[in-house]
Amino acid sequence: MGKCGVCSSEIIKFLSLGRTPLANSFLKKEELSKNEEYYPLDAGFCQKCALVQLIYVVSPEKIFKNYVYVSSTSSTLRAHFKELSEKIIKRISKGSTVMEIGSNDGTLLKNFARKQYNVLGIEPSSNIAEIANNNGVKTLNVFLNENSAKKIAKKYGKADVVIGTNVFAHIPDLHGLLRALKILLKPNGFAVFESPYLIDLISKKEFDTIYHEHVYYLLIKPLKYLFGMHGMELFDAERTKIHGGSIRFYIGMKNKRKINRNINDLLELEKKKGFHDISTYTRFAKDIIRLKKELTQLLGKLKREGNKICGFGAPAKGNTLLNYMKIGRSTLDYIVDNSHYKQNLFTPGTKIPVLHPSRLLSDKPDYLLILAWNFADEIIEEQKEFARSGGKFIIPIPKPIVV
């Protein structure tokens, strides 16, 4: 994608994280000897509308056909979804129809179903859609596009609200998404999306949020530009702490709602802090080179001192970090993760085994590198026994620290 996904202008490459496998393409033991597919992981900036995006985009069908991430494993995320549902419920009437794009295992939609709202999940991963349906959340196993939107609207009716958490920026064809959204929504309906906010990503050096699923990295400026091209508009937005800092934004048809002053406040903040300027991103690229040096030097020192180091959490972002920094089994003996969908698999590229957290109690490593740093508080609280036995935690982002 040499052109901007919003305005079709030229984009300027500012960051290269090398060639990496797909971040969720975990391997089974019998697949360890196979040749993995690697793709360039480069990011670029559009000087016209300030959109940041990947330069090489992998087909969504390849990424999402069989997926290993489920929302329900994190108590932090479950609490966040409960808060989000309560805010949306204040804006809709009883009995409204709520649809979710990329609905995963139905964790968010359950909050609406319990209160007698009509819910429908739209989930492209067949294995995850099956889990949601088994959990009692009606879920269609389809990619959302104009064609599928017409079929959904015809069979199930139109939605009062469409939600997407960490899905908007995953879809390469944003214009196609908005055309589909207009088909799904009632005339007075609205959509709510959450995505990592570029201000947080850059300011906190969250480079590992960049991987092939995340095609776009969002600011208010390109969003306003995009929605205006489709007769839609942002009418509210707020920052949230989830995933290291995200933006929650509300959109509807033009002139249907009062515009919250938050929109202009955030736009001014972006401009004031330089996020509409390429120089901010070139500095970020240099910061990431320094971060790589700091973390690899710390881990190398600890290993030379005879310490045993393991990882906690096997998120997609962790695989960006491991592959970019070339951290493999010579550094991490293994990684533990609460999701049984990832246990007994191996990380893409680095081929580190993923095990059940109970292994920590019998094995007693000296350090845990928290790869799921966005849930660090939850993990440290959960691993009190590990800490009591003398274990320490390493949080890699925004600067490596030992806790």
C-alpha cells in the first residue's frame, strides 16, 4: 500500500521492524521444522491527513481464518467491556439491536444480552465464532463487507448501534467498511469503535502494538477526513487506558447529533504535540532502536549472571517484540499464558514454547518478562506467589524496568 488508505496521498516510511511472521501464527510441535512465512513490518505516515499505516498489508483472510486470541481470558478486559456496554446503554433505548464487528467469543455482547437487548456478533474466525455460539451469543462467521452487510440487514434487520473494539484499524479497505456500516445502521443509528491511539503508542514507545493485523494507527484528524467523505461525522470521542492507551470514537450520519467539544480538544492536542508532523515519527524510530539496545542488554546481563528468565503472556504484540529484538530460547526458557488456546504451542519466528502458568510454581524462574505489559498490574497481582518466592518482573515498555 504505497498510497494512504484514507486520502490516497503518498505515504513516507519512517519505521522498519524487519520481516516477521504473522503475530498470531503460533506453531504446533509438528510444525516447528516447516518454513514460516515472513512479511515486511514497515510503517509510513501520510503528510496530508496524518494517517499512519503499514506499507505491506497481508490479506485479512490469511490472518483471521484460524485465530487464537479470545477476549474472555483477561479480567481487565472483561471489566473494560462492562464499562463500555454501560456507556452505550445510556445512549440507546430498551430492546435496541446491537451488532458487533469482530465480536470474538462474545464477551462484550454478553453484557447487552443479559439486559435483553437483541445482539448479533459478526466474527471472521470460524473457530472463535463457534466458541461464541456455544456460549449462547448468536454469531455469524463472515467478514463484514457491502455484500455481507446487505444479507445481514435483510435477514436480521438494521442495527441501532454497531460496535467494534480493536477491529476498525484491522480492515485494509476503510471506505468499504464505511459503505457496509451505512447499510447495517438504521438512519439514526451510530457506531462505536475503539483502537489504539497513536498519541499513546508514540509517546509510550509502544512499538510492539505494530503488527500485521493492525493496518492503521489512528488520530482524530484522519478519522474526521475519512468520515466526511461518506456523509458521516465523529460526534464524540474519549481516551481510555485499555491496551496501553486507546481512543473510543462515536460516528453517525452527518447533522444527526450535537458534536462534543472533545473532538476539537483532541484535534488541537494532536497538533500541539506534533502528531501531524513527520519529525515526531522519525524521532520515534530512533527511540525504538535505543529501547531494543536497553532491553537486550538488560536480559543479556541477567543471563550472564546465571538467572533463569521466562515470559508471561503470549500476546500478538509480544511476538513483534521478540522477533524485532531477536529474543529466542537462549534468553527465555518458555512463556506462560492463561489462554489454553495458546498453551503447548510455540511462538511464531522465535519458537519459544507456551505453557500453563502453573509451571512457574514448580520451576521457580528468577525473572518474568511481561510481554502482555498492557495487563502488567493484573499479572503482578495474579502472580503474588511467584513474587513471594523471590521472583521479579521485567516490564519492557516504555523503558525496561525490574519490579
